[in-house]
Amino acid sequence: MRQPLRKPRQGTFRFALSDIALAIAAFTASGAVQAQTDKAAATPVATEGSSLSDMVVTEDALSSLVNESTGSSIGFTKPILETPRTVSFVSSEQLSLMGISSVDDLTRVVPGTFTTTRYGLQGGINVRGVAADMYFRGMKRINMQGHARTSLAAMDSIEVIKGPPSPIYGMGKIGGYSNLTPKSGRAKMGAYADKLTGFAQMVGGDYSKSEISAGAGGPINVLDRNGGFYIYGLVENSGSFVDKVGAQQRILQATFSLDNFLGPFRLETGTQIQNSITSGAYMNRATQALIDRGVYISGQPLVNLDSGASLNGSLLGAGDGAVGFRETHANSPIRGNVSGGNRPLNQTFNWPTCSYGLCRPDDFPKIPGIPTLLYDAIQANPELAASPQGQAMLAAGRGGPKPGSATSSQQLPIGFALDPRTISLVPVNYHRNGSYERIQDAKLGLLFFDLVYDKNPDSTVKSQFFMDHLDSFKNSYLPYGEKQDIRLWEEKITFTQRIPDEILPQWLRVNSLASLNYRRTAGEIRSSGGDFDYRQDVMFRKGNHYPNTIFWNQLDNESFETGAPVTTARWSAFNEFGAGLMFDIDIFKNTNVVLGARYDRSRAKATDFRRFNENASNATTASYLPERTIHGWDGGKSWSFSISQKLPLGLRPYFTRAISSVSLDGANNIMVYDTVAAPGGHIGDATLVEYGLKAGWFNDRLFLTVANYKQTRTDISSAADPTASAEVSSTETKGTEVELKWNPDKHFSVQGYAVLQKAEYIVDQSGAYEFNGRDLGFQDVYDSAGNLVYPAEAFLYGGRVQMNIPADVLKGYRKRTGTPDKQASLNLNYNFDNGVGLMFGGTWFSSVYADRLQRMKLPQSTTANAAMTYDWRKWQFKLNAYNLFDEIYFRARNSDTGTNLVSVMPGRRLEFTLKMDF
């Protein structure tokens, strides 16, 4: 039984003074606006053709929206029941009732979704085990990549579509995509309103949760043209489960719609601006003992790296409060030449051999004694050597960093070691963070400008222009620091035309769609340093950093003499332009066939600017890599075929097969040099085979989906392919998911799902894997009384050790880890006639290995959530309880290349919401 060290909930319902002032202003303004609106008595403005293209209409908050029409899944607007793909729809009412505000919350209601974390930040969403795209009103967005908190509170509805995108959307990810419709897109609160309507809301809760939002929309008339507008804003200044990690957000959305703006075309335009300021943090020094029993290895580095480095007779950087590049070489010297595998705090070992050949990961030879340089350092320090801990270490004797093959230096630099006098095993405080990015400041902005002709639903034209921008600044002590600037713009024109029934046989109906688009994505990144995530002791000095665990990076000190020069300076731009054609065919009314095809061309250009070469530089000389540029063309075909059959008893089986082109940019939307130079080009292929059954009963109040799927990237045949490790991973996923929604009346609603899936790599690509000391073969050191003095893991916590896993070893470890194979969720809602509403739900994840070599296992988890609401006139009161039973559970990092870092997920927390409609 674990005894977690958790703080009692803090700051419940506490707001900053400025936030309270904003809330009062918002509520006061709401009342004033309502009074003015009542006096104005605006006239209705709804006219034929004045609809918003992405409208959401619901009649009650508990509706499961079984047959909500969706145009995001295959291109044609069809009810979900009739769509031959797996689609999950979440309305704004469900988002509010269940407290869904981040992508991680989607796992409670959408089967097959999951989020690993990047330093604790959940920016994007994984669908069916792999990264997914995000769309905004049907237009592809920049990847969030864990650099900004994706706020779903600002959304009116969310659709999650499984598998590669429809041919009308262009190239996309394998797993699927989510389509977010903003609050400002709600027709019932925008263009169709006959008066000003809106709301004001504030949220408070545990971990100093403090959020205020408001929205208002109404009619507008410009030059006798009817239209509507909606404005939404959100301000958040909260803490979080992790100490020192806050969440500050500012979001502004605005839309404007005007009928007959250009002839018969309706204008739909709008913007969203967001500033997200937070920090990233993992729990470091993760071991199976920490996962199972909450035991943390506490201890501080032995050698002070912030003691300067000599250059031309001068000692530079000593005591300046942070460790520079040259100081690591001066105070943790290596043996041999500098290389990517031989640096002061980075060492790469060769894979050891055993009697049967390459050793299994669980059968590495044991390393006797302690590293030679650590032994010598203890001997040279009389005080340390005379201590009981020093005596025990010396008694262990000199050892190597290896049996079998070892590093090129044949020694482990002294900067890796912890001071044995400081080491102890202690109960962990889960609120601490050791791998800490102290600021992640992201500014995001998007703009859309659409012209829509849809007065005749059988013949429509839509021109969509979309721009997206991410300006991201990240700084840490690790010492990684970066600046990113990513930009995207796209123009898409879509035509739909129903073939007149008069020229077709009576048993045949055909709707057609054609789409043209051009998309350009450009990005630049400057960064420096690696992540020495394990030097910081989260149980020492309340987890605060101090000079020996603080490193300079290029954002704070770019000089070679005392700081850390830029090691990555990269820019890329690639365009995608293509055309697609689709047909929606009804045969004898009950048989439906949807088929389509598309072709894309792309030109990519990648530049690596002049940058510091840390793999060839030491404390006295600096080496730089020259600038290099490459460009290339590539193309890709996409097609899809679906068939469904309406049967008696409300049953509708379906089958879909699709192949989609995939752009092979990274998680940051940057196309790297090696990908553009790859012989196979920078466009890959993904395939989906899905078959299933959908059923709707009792006027669609009971809805069932059963789907079996197989999806994979198909253009990889060799482990040597440089694109095999692109964000569009070289995996194959097979699975089955079941989703049930039941809404028997306006009071009661049930929805649940279950998922069973398995993902495997399709190539055995050798790659670097990070080890802790125990897995590498080091052994615990005990004193003469049998007391533990030095855990095996502590030999490496001052730096990082990797091995390149041979392909022959990887053959036994093809399973994609980090995402649970099995998931299940159930949510129950009930609304009473007196305005009281209750919700209770639970989500279960199976156990999962955190790393590819299966050295650390994260246990299964079951989390429960509950909510109570009360509606009185124009007011709504809501109390949400998350992780009701305070389950301790963990989430793997966003890669499977090591075990030393995990995310500790938040414990029990309460949130209170007060909302007023007007």
C-alpha cells in the first residue's frame, strides 16, 4: 500500500484580486447589456440562406446527439449514424457538464483517444495510439506539440474522426483528427439571434483555479444586409497539481457573418488569439519503486560544475550562478576525443554481448565496483573518504563503466556521480518536479475568411481562407531553451453538386464534391543544450534549483566563453497543393457508397544555418557546422471507398478502405534536412481498413457503434529510411472499439465505450535508448552493516547514458508502448425537473509499459468524476469533482526511449462554476 505524500487541497475557490475585479465587471456589464437590449427590441434577422456553415443545435444538455450531422468525417454532410467512419461528437453542453477543458479530458467521452505528455503539457491529442491532426472549422491547424495548453472551454463542439482524413482535406495523420468548432460559430447565438444574448462565467477551485469567461452575440445589419456576430473571451490565472507550474491563458474569439456580402455569397470571418504561459515538468528519477511505493532516490551531484573554466590564463564563469558549456568540460573531463557519444554529461555505450549473442535488456552483465573516476575522487577528498559512506564506496573497489563494450572514453566522467553523503530513499512528494521547464510562453493567432453559397443545398460553393501562427518561447535550467516561429496558411475551394434525379434511374441518387486547396507551412527554430533531467533532487530545498543544477542556454547566455551557443538553427517551408473528387451514391435507398480520390504535389525546402557543434568542441576550442540547404519535390495519391447498408431493426453495417498521403514533417511542423533528402521523398502513405456496425433504436435515442480497424504507414520498408522516425510514426495499429449512447428521455443519459487495440512498429530502426544505472548493470553499494549507501541508479543521475539498440534486439520489442491497450469509460447523467442535475462517470486504463524495452510498468488506473448542477432562472451553479477517490496514476512521456521520466497525474480536485445567461 503506497503512502503518497500529497498536500491537502489549497486555494479552493480562490481568485486573484484582479480576477475578481474582472468578474464583477463582466457580470455588471452583462446586466447592462441585457437592459440595453430589452430597450432596443431588435427585430428578427433570420433570412433564407443566412445559416452559418458549421452550426450546432441541441435541444437539451443531456442529448447524446446520436444523429448530429457531420461534414468533417468524409466531406459530405451526413448524420453520424449514416457515416461509414467512426465519429464521436461532443457538444458544448457535454463539455460544460463534464468539465472537459483540455485534450486529456476527452478520454472520458471519446473512445480511442489518449494523451501522452511532453513535460506534463498536453497540447495535442493521440487517436488510436498515434498523433492526430487538429482542425478548426474544417481547416488544418499547426501542431500544438505540447507548447500551449489546448483550451476546449473555448469550443462549441468537438468531433473526433478516426483514421486518415477524407480526400477533400489533403494530407494528414494516420490515427485521425479532431475538428473544433468555436463558440463564436454557434448559429443560435450569432447570425440567427433576434437580440443580443450571451453569458458570463467564473470558475474557481483547488490548486488556485481561477478562470473567467464571457461571450455575447447578436444581430447586425450592414447596408441592408443581415448578419450576426459573436465575441468570446477567457482569462485564466491558475496554479496546478505540480508546484511552481501555473497556467495563465488569455483567449479572444470573434466571428462575423453577413448575408449577400458578395452577390449571393455569405461572408463568414473571424479570429482567435491566445496567449498561453505555463511551465513543463516531469517527475524525474522515476523507478519502479517510485511507481509502486512512492520511493524517491534523493541526492545531490558530487562535483560543482559552476566553478569556472580556464581560458588563456583566465578563469571564466566561476560562481556566476549557472553552468556553461566550457565548465562542463573543465569540471567533468572526458577521456579521448569529443564526439556525440563522448561528452562530459552525455555518454553512449555499445550494446553488450552475452554467451548467446546480443544480451537481452533484462540480462545485462553486472558491473563490479564503482566507476574509476568516482573512486579516485573519493580518495582525493579526505573528508568524503573518511565518512561512513565514503568508506563503503571505497570498499566496493574500482570498476568499469562496462562489461563487454563500453564508451569510447572507457570511463564515466565524474559529473555523473551523486555525493554518497547526500543519498537517501525518501517518500516522494508528487507535487514536486525535477525535470522542469520554467517558462513556456506561446502566442497563437488564427484568422479565417470564408465566402459561402449554399442557398440551394443541391449546389454549393465554399471558398475558405485560413491562417495560423505559433510564436513559442521556452526556457529552462536543464539547459534546453528554444524559440519557435511556425506559420501556416491555406486556401480551399469546395464545390458540391447533386446530379438531378431527372437524368438518373429511380433507384439511384448521386451527390458529387470537388475540392482544390493550397497550403503552405513555414517554420524556424533556434535552440541549444540537452536536457540533464536527473541532476535536480525534488526532495532537496523544496525542489528548488541551485547553481550546480542550473545551466546556461542560448536564450540567457549565448557566448562560448561562459554560456551555451546555439546548437540548432533550422528553417523549412513546404507547400501542399492538390485536387480531390468525391461521390456520395444511394442505390435503392438502402445502400450507400462513398468514394473519392485525390492527388497532391509538394515542394519542400530545408535549411540548417551555421550552428555550434557541441560534438566536436571542448573547453578550449569551438567548432561550428556550415550552413546547408536542400529542396525537393514529391507527390502522393489518396483514395477512399466506403459502403454501408441499411438493414431492418435499425442496423447499418459498413466497410471502409482508404489510402492517404502523409507529409513527413516533425511534431513542430518543420521538415528536417534528412527527410527532404530521403530517397523516398518527404511524402509518405497511410492506409485504413475499417468495418463495423452502427445501430439506432427508439428514434435514435439508443445508439451503438462497433468498429474493427487496421491502420498503418505503408511506405516504410527499411530501417535505414530517415523518415521512419518522423512524427507520422512507422506503426501498425489493430483494434476494436465499442461505443454506446442511450438517451431514453430528457432527464436521463448514459454513454460509455470500450477499446481494445495493439500498436506495433513495422520496422526495426536502431535508435538511442536512455538507461538508468541499474538497467545498465551497476549494483547497489552497501556498508558493512548491510545498509544501502548508494543505489545503482545514482551512478548516472548527474548526466545521461544512452545505447543504440541493435535491430536484432528490437525485433523482440516491436510493441508500441506508452498508450494503454485497453480503455473503458462510463458516464451517467440525470436532470431533475427542479433544476438539479447529477453526473457520475469513471474511466479505466489498463497497465502499460512506459518504454519500448519494457523496463518500467505503469499500473492500471480507474478515475471517477462527479458533478452537480443547479439551474435557477438565468443562473447556473455547478460543482465538479475530478479523480473523486484520489487515485495515484501516471502517464508516460511522449516518447518510449527511456524510463527516467513520467508525468504524475492530478489528484482529487474540486471546481465550482457560476454562470449567468442573458
